[in-house]
Amino acid sequence: MGSVFQLQQILQIKRQRFTESQIFQLVREAEAGVPVSELCRTDGMSSASFYKWRAKHSGIDTPMMKRIISHNMLRPLRGDLLADPGQ
């Protein structure tokens, strides 16, 4: 059985339910005219989360979206490549 400290750490970990590409898709659907209330209901998210995502991702075109997603996917690999070989 874990300690109280370990339990607190587990509870503090936030799980990301939506990937960047899913968020972009939801924002684009709303820009195309789908009501926000319908998107929130069908995808199981709060309207506050949607509006936060829209403020961040609104107006980004598809090529820029692909660059952002590939940048985020390569971030862990770049850390390994930039590591000091003497360590």
C-alpha cells in the first residue's frame, strides 16, 4: 500500500483526453458552423475547455497545424539528440 504522498502525486497527474489534432478538428468544426453546445455534448468536454482551445488554436491553417503537431511529436527525440555525449 502506497503512502499518502504517493497517493497525492497520483491524484495530481492530469491526463490529457484530447490530442492536438483532435483539438484542431473540434475548432475547425465550430468554425464551419457546428454549435459549440453540440460539440461539447457529443465529445464530452466542457464549454470552458473549448473556448480556451479556440482562443489558442483559432485561425491556424492546416500546414501550420501539421508543423505544430510534428514539432510536439519530435520534442522528446530532440532532447535525446541534444544531450551531452560526455554524460
